[in-house]
Amino acid sequence: MDKNQKIKLVEQLKTTFEAATIVIVAKNSGLTVAAARDLRKQFRAASCNYKVAKNRLAKIAVTGTNFEQLGELLKGPTSIATANDPVAISKIIVNFAKENEKLQIVGGVMDGKLLNPATVKELASLPSLDELRGKIIGILQAPATKIAAVLQAPALQLARVTSAYAEKNK
């Protein structure tokens, strides 16, 4: 890789880091091509980025971003995953690491704070953004449904009384 390619890669990485909310670093030593392809496919489906880059270039790219602490994690053969949804990216990488022993979570950075592997696993256990939205909509709709049921109850009772009275007079 010549100098111009390295500069271009650092700029791409810096742009990716600046657009991300969370970055997770994993060791991918011994990961097969098919497994890496499957992992990339899962990340793409969740609008996440996954990159294997030289640690030295990645350290240069994180300089001046919220992910400067990431430099501590970049040792050995590592891969970098970035996203805007911390829960989705954590779920993907934790589930993949469970299935594939060759992928080991090293840690990450979110909101300028260093995350250890246990914290990444805790993020993976949280409900996703879509699940939370569904719960909120359910909570907001529940009072309206209960109010409608309460308002309909007297009318239904009146109809039952009228019907029973009509049956009695036959």
C-alpha cells in the first residue's frame, strides 16, 4: 500500500468514526473468509460498518474524534465495527462471537467512554430501538383503549337491560 492509499484509508476511517455513535473492536485471528463474509452481511443488514484496518492507520484516524481511547484496544489482528445504534451492533457481534470462537470482543468506545467486553455484552442484552418504540406505542395506546372500553360499558349495559326487559315483556 503506497502513501496515497494510506492517506485515503485514514480519511475514510476518520469519516466513519465521526459519523458513528459507537465503535467496537474485536480480535478476528483465524476467522475464515466465509465467516467474515457472513459477519459483514449481518452488519450491512443493520446499517453498521465492519472494517479490518492496520492498527497504526486506525490510531491515526481516531485522533481528534470521540474515539481516541480506541488506540489502547488496537493491538494485534483486530477488526473495527461502527454504528449509530449501540444495541444492534452489540447484539450482532456478541451473537456472532458466541457462534464463532475465533472472534473475540476486545472492547469499544461509546460517548467518549471506554467499554470493556462485559459492557458490550450488557448492551447486547438491552431491547433494540424498534422493540422500545413498539413498547412506547403500546403504552401510549393502552389508556385510549381503556377509555374507549369504559365509555362503551354504560351503553352496552343499557342495551342489555333494554334487551332483557323486551324479552321479559314478550
